[in-house]
Amino acid sequence: MSLRIAIAGVGGRMGQALVEATLDAPDLSLAAALDVAESPALGCDAGERIGRTTGVMVGHDLDAALARADVLIDFTRPEGTVVHLAACTRHHVAMVIGTTGLDDSQRARITEAAREIPIVFAPNMSVGVNVLVKLVTMAARALGESYDIEIVEMHHRHKVDAPSGTALHLGEAAAEGAGRTLAEHGVYTRHGHTGERKPGTIGFATLRGGDVVGEHTVIFAGAGERVELSHRASSRQNFAAGALRAARFVGARRDAGHAGLADMLDVLGLR
């Protein structure tokens, strides 16, 4: 029996990538497609924009969608994700969350819901990015405090949060490896007469423009040398492929009766 997938935000670019990837996966079935009430996609076939006929119409009845799903994949906005989280808890549906820009209270609600349902929450579902996260932690630990850490990211002009969730995740990985905390050592703006760089800080630079899917570079700058670890995404399909791996992971946990919060390092066996 195939794993039944519901996708939130199917009217968006990531939603369409998820629909296409789900349709191409022999062990998965598209059970429901959701979008906001004002979406022009409502009432249309979920595969219409990619030239596929699925028989699944885009709707906004969350409870009806979850009644026929095993896993909900959510790459939407924080306010929508919180609503979806509560509904998944009611219906005992597992959840894959790739939404970025969540505040501390919203993250706390994910942690609370994970006591009842299995959840994978990661700001970036790309397999490559999550291997990068692991490498950044290792590099920060090995290089030590004499190397300054800077993180540069670029995304398309429509992205609404900055720095990106992935950049922050990379910053947390670097801080962990260096034995610091991002809350204490993160630097997000530089303007005017800033003085010398403070030792131990982790700096962020944010670029926005064009249709860039996502680029991240972590720089370790030492005396006489510089180490750079980078990831560049040219398509959203790599994020979709990672999200489906996460869906299989939480689907198996749900079938086994397990709840709990995991991330992509758990999914990929890199913990």
C-alpha cells in the first residue's frame, strides 16, 4: 500500500515541485492538494500546471484533506503551518515542515505537537544542504577559534524572510561545532563605523535578486588561508526529493506508533 501524501500550498512553485515528485514516486500517492481560500488554483486538478492529470482537485478544506492522508508536507507561511500543525495533531497525521521564518513560539508549538505525532522539521530539505550542515559542524570544530566564520546567502527577489532559514541553520551548526551559541554570537547587520570584528562572532550577509533558487556559502577565514563550503541549488526538485525522503521517514514512524521531532540529519542517518 502506497503512502498517502497531502501537500499544502500547491499553488506555489515549491508546491508544484512536490506534486510532480510525488506523482513520479511509485511508493507514494497524492491524496490531497491544499491551497489558501483565495488561490486561483482552487477547483483545478493539482497537476494542471505541470501538464499532468491527477484526479485530485485543489481545495482548502483541511480536515477533509487530512482524513485521507498519512503525511502532510507543508512549505507555506508560519501562520498557515501553525494551523496545519493543529489539524494534523487532531487527525494523527504525520507532518513534514519546510516552512521558514517561524518565531520561537511557533517552533515551540511544533515541539509540543511532536509529543503526539511524528514530525520532520527542517529549514531546508535538500540532501546536499544537510550534508553541508554536517560538514560545517565538523569544520568549525576542527578549525577552532582562530578562524572567523561568515555566512553568505542569496535567494530570489520574492523571498520574505532574512537571513534564510537555511543560513540560520548553518549558523547554528557552525556555533555548535565552535562551542558557541548563535543567540550570543550572531551578527546580522553591519553599517557605518562598526569597529573591528569581534572575536568569536558569526556574521551573516543576505542578498536578494532575480530568480535565484538558493545559494549558501560558509566561510572560515584564518591567517593565510580561507576555507569555503558552498551549496547552490538550480532547481526546486532537490528540495522536493528530500521532502519525500522525510515523508517516508515519518510515515514509517507513524505506522510504528511513534511520535517525536526529527530533522534531515535524522532522515539521512547523519546524526
